[in-house]
Amino acid sequence: MRYTQLLIILFASLSVFAQKKTSYKDQWQFPAKDSTMYVTAEQQKELYATEGEMEWFKDAKLGIFIHWGPALLKTNVLSWGRDGERPGAEKPATKGVPAEVYDNLYKKFNPKNFDADRWMQQVKDWGAEYVVFTAKHHDGFVFFDADNTEYGIMNTPFGRDICKELAESAQKAGVKIFWYYSQPDWTHPDNLREKHYENYLPYMNAHVEQLFTQYGKIDGVFWDHLATKYWQWDSYHLLKKMKEWQPGIVSNARTGFGWPLQDRGDYDTPEQSLGPVNHHRYWEACLTMTDKWLYSPNGPIKPYETVLGMLIQVAGNGGNLLLNLGPNGKGEFVAKEAEEASKVGEWIKKYGHTIKNTRRGIYIGGDYGASTQVGNTLYVHVLQQLADNAEATIELPQLPTQILSAEGITKGFKRYEVKNGKLLLYFDKNAFAKNLDNIVTLTLAEDPSTFERIETWEAIPVAKKEFKVSASSFAKAKNKPEVIYNAKGNVFSEVIHLKSWWEPAKEDKNPNLTVYFTTPKKLKTLLLSENMRSHCVRNFHIDTKDAAGNWKTVYKGKIIGEGLRVKLNGDAIYGTRLVILEHTNDIQITAFNSYE
């Protein structure tokens, strides 16, 4: 009997092991064809762009990502909306447009209003310096005149080389251009299969050589390797060739896993997240203007205030913002998206010198906002908003060098004071409230980049055991208000995705979220955030509860977006409440946190 039990356990263990060995992701991973495809750390270092080659990229701060394709005729999800095999992905498809339908949509794709010159003028009007365009996504459709496939733009009713026209227009307009190229291809029969090295790799290499030798000056490449290894694309030798074809080219990090050194590519690419606060190297946050990368006609459109807030936070913490807009089937950017992007451009015309051509500031981002610097000039960007009873004074740690002068770039700055190891910035409250970003220029006796960066905020929220939370309703069990606080790490951070949120029921006419403290709290800051894909709140207010049980509105706002900080006056309160009055799509609140 015992022997039988041991056999059962053994077979069960082998079964589990076999399942792990044959996981969906593992089937796409295999050794290199030969040893030359594996590299040493020294060889990897050969591929890094120099500081001089990276300079324009670090100066740019804002780029436009463009995801496009025939898929928009049936879905708002590029590639991932296809129900078929997904070589290189971690998970199989479980739904979507049938492959036989998806793969034939190109025969009806006719963006007859496409005008590359107009696109580039819009990009410039939006204040961006570069464009990243999807030359080929995972679904295999190519936007260039490739002679080794029929699955491309030349065989659509449109029948013109989009990449060629975009490259020519970008070069003429002085806009830098990157090609997005997905190494995995879900429609090529040999991709990551038995004849991968013999058939698919030459197919891919021909594409890359064409894109980076036949379209003039190309400034960068945005790879997207999914769950594959670098040697499967012979990334070392390919990138070496590309650096010869396009001297000075920069590459993102998605060149395949498994490199000897941690830093892949020239910069990191956090997706749908603001990225790291104090990262060890440069990075680029790629985010969508709507809820999807592809054209999403019914998706929530981020207001310009939200986009600007993210741009300022990203720039202040050592990165670029790559903002995605998905053109429609006619070949035009969506009018409302373009309108919001144009407002971003108008702000940049006035205040862009405090963002562009700067580097991350000595003050690390915190509840006050962010900072940027160039030479002896430090720009303090105050994104924090004020509750009705809060003073218009921003407190920061004292700088390690003398302040020679201080000037308000935006209206409302009154004076500064250094006192008890603190730098105090004083503002006129009425003027302060009218500015999205209150900017102060500090001229310093020494270049602040020679000093260590300064932490400004120890972001530790009130402990979960010290409050209870309730809501007017919730859509599903996974959207209860408790999930905001139960999920490990699900507090505001610019290094993680916030994947849990409170979502009220659709029929809820008075959606509200309430936090009751077990003992009175002297709060300094409230922090609110929406799901990155659903920035839809357009009118709300925040209330606080006093000892007598009375609720009082202390802040009224229009936009929550990503990481709204509201400064309170520090009085003891017994609860906080978020009341949402207007919204354009499903409400998804990822953070409503209190800080003492």
C-alpha cells in the first residue's frame, strides 16, 4: 500500500514537472544555432550608445508613439486582439478575432486621408521631438515595401510605402524617427519553430536591413521581444550592423532576455507606468492617450492636464514620456486626442525650457512634485494641490549650496526662506490654485548635479490596521474598496503597475469612497490615482470628518489622473471621503491614500 502511494506521489510530481517543462512560454525558447550568438559582457558593452549619442534623446523629453494597423477594422487591440497562435508570448490567446478573419483585414485597409507631412506638423505642434512608428507589430503586418511578404501595406487598397513617406516627412520637418519592430511574428510559419534560424531569421534580418538602410537617417529602434532570448534574434550581430548602417542610433531595452549585463539596450522602457523615481540610468515611460494602443473610438481620452502632469513627473525623475496616439482607419489622428495633445504643445511653448534640455533635479520626486536642472539653475515644479484650509507654502529639505536668487516662472510665487534646515517656498494662494504646475527657478552658487540627490518624501501611508474603508458600491468582488489597500505594493509608486482598483457599480448615481480612521490623524497629504487606462473623472470633491462627526468639503477638483497630491493643513481628522460627481467612463481608483 505504501509503495503504491509513493508511486502515485512520484507520478504526480513528474506530471507537475512535465507541465512546467512544457509551459506555453517555454516552448518558444531554445538554444542558439551556434556559439557566436552568445556574447560576453564586454561584447554587450560594445552595443551601448555613447553619452554624446544619447544627449538629444535625453534633451527631448516628449515623443509620440504610433500604433496602427488593419486590425482596427475589427478590434481595438493590436495583435493581441487576434485569436491564434502567439509564438514568443507567455500566454495563449483565449478570445479575439478569428485568425482567418484578422489575417485578411489588410485587404480592406485603405487609410486614404493619410498625410505624412500633416502628421509631422502635428507632432511638432504637440511639442514632441521624435516619433516611434510600428513598422511591424507581433501580427506580422508590415508598413513598408518588403519584397519577402505579401502581408503588408503594398498589398492593401492604399498601396503606398507608409514608412518611406513618414521617414521623408520626419527628416524634412526635423523630427527624429524610430522604427518599432517586433522580433516575434505570429503569422510567419517558421518564427520560433523548427526552421527559425534557417528561414525566419533571414526573413527578419531582411526587414531590418531594409528599414535601416533604405529610408535615410533613422534615429532609433524600439524592439519588442516578448518572452524570448536575445540569441534567438542574433541580437548582438544585428545591432552591430545597425550601428554601422545608422551611426548614433539608440535602442530600447527589449532586445531579448539573457544578456550577461542587467542593462539591456540604451534605456529602460516601463509600460503604462510612470517608471522609476530614482533609477540608475535613463528611461522612457510609454503610455496610451486612451485605454488601448490601437485606435479606440470609445475609450477614455486623457485630458492635457493629466498628460502634462505625467510629463513633468517623468522629466523630473530622469526620463522621457512616449505618448501613444492611435490613428483611425482613414489615416488621421482622432480629433479629440489631437486637441488635448495640442494643449500640451501650447504649455510647452510657454514653459518647455523648464523641461526640455534639462536633467532630473537634485530634489527627488515626492508629494510636492518634481524638479529639473541645467547648469546652476534648478527648476522646482510644484504639482501638489492645496486643500481649502492648507497654506500655500511648500517645504523642501535645505539645499547643499547657496541660493543666489529665486524667481517664479508662473504667477503666484512670493519669496523663499531657508530656516531650520528647510527651504520654504511661499505662494499667493489664489494664484497658486490657478496653475497646473507652479514653477520656481532657483539660481544656485554651484551646479546641483555635483551633489547627491535629495529625498523629499518618505511615502509611508497610514497603516491599514488604523483605518476601515467603505464605498457606495462596487462593480465586482475584485473591485471592492479594500483591494486598493490589500494588494501588496499597491500604493502609489512610480516603479510598479497598479493593477487593483475600486470600481463602483455602473448604476451608482453617487459614487463615493470613504476611509474611517480608528484614531484621529494629523494628515499632511492625500494621494489619489486612477487606473492608467481609465483617467475619466471630470468633477469630484474630497471631504474630511471632524470629531463631532461632521463632514466638510476641503478640496474640489476636475481631474484626478495619475498621482494627484492634495496638501492638508495637519489638523486632526477622523476620516476622508472621495465623492465623484462626473466621469466619462468606468471609474477605476487605484489609490486614495493618507499620509501623516
